[in-house]
Amino acid sequence: MMLRWLGGTLTRSEQPPNRYQWVPLSRVPISFLTCVWVSEDNRFFQHRGFDWGEIRAAQAEARASGRPSRGASTITQQCARSLFLWQGRSWLRKGLEAYYTAWMELLLSKRRILELYVNVIELGDGVYGIEAAAEHHYGIHADELTSDQAAGLAAILPRPRDWDPNHPSERVLRRQAIIRQRAERARLPLDLDQ
């Protein structure tokens, strides 16, 4: 949020106003948490910040296709990037992301990492966190989201500035349907009443 504001100020370019509102994990619908978990990092509760199997698979796909490697970042890595770093690809940023990821996994519970993540991820241009996203996209509070709305928000995560859950492209609709199917079969291994 700060880097986008600073960039806009320095370049004197118009930036959307930042929308942000913290919400405790207990007020985030289980449907959204499940959708994020199954779409962004389905092994979140098994690894310690790095999904080495997913990293190897992404590297193998890149070698086979000759294209750049797809992302294999975990929820913890994405959270570290959103909290402490900048967007973009560089070895410096990746190194710092790994550093912060290791410390977060060492010091924080999975529950706390997930709570931080759903409150700092960008879910629209200048829209940060699930509460601001629910209000911006649907005019409701996060705890009022339906399962379809939760899947729609999770579906835009790869490109939140470009994709809109209210006017989804065919690609977003396909992602949303896959996420909804996976979420219906999954059970989030987390006690939200702590």
C-alpha cells in the first residue's frame, strides 16, 4: 500500500485510493478461507513456508515448455511479500521473501499467518484485505459473503488489479468453478474459535 502510494506521488500519477479494513479471522467466512487455501496453497498446513514439491514441478514445467517458471509461492511467502516487500520479480526480492517466510513460519502459527494473509492481500486495484474487498465488490461485510462470492474473490487473486469478480472473464469463471468444486470437497483443518 505504501509503495504504491509513494510510487504514485513520485511519478505524479493518479492512484486509486487505498481501501483497507482489518477483520479478525473469526469474522472471515470459512468458505473464503477454504477457497483461498485450495486455490493458492493446498499444502499450507503441511509445509513450513516452502512447498518444495510445487517448486520442483514449476521448474520442470518451465524446462519442458521453454517459458518462464510459473509461480509456486505459498500463502506464507505471499503474506511476507505483501507485508514487507514490493511486487515484481528479482532475486533480491525473492531472497528477502525467503528470509521473512522462514521467520514467519518459525514465530507465528498457521492460524495467525492466514489471518494476516486475508487482511493484506490485494483483491482489487487499491483494495486490500477481505473486508475491504467484500465492501468494494459486493457492498457487504466479509462475514456476509456467500460461497459463490468467496470463490469469485479467490478466483481473481492471480491478477486482482485486472480481474473483477462482478464482471468475470471466461477464464475467471472457469477458475471460480474449479475453486468452488475443490472447496466443496475440502475441510479446512483450522479451529476458528481460538
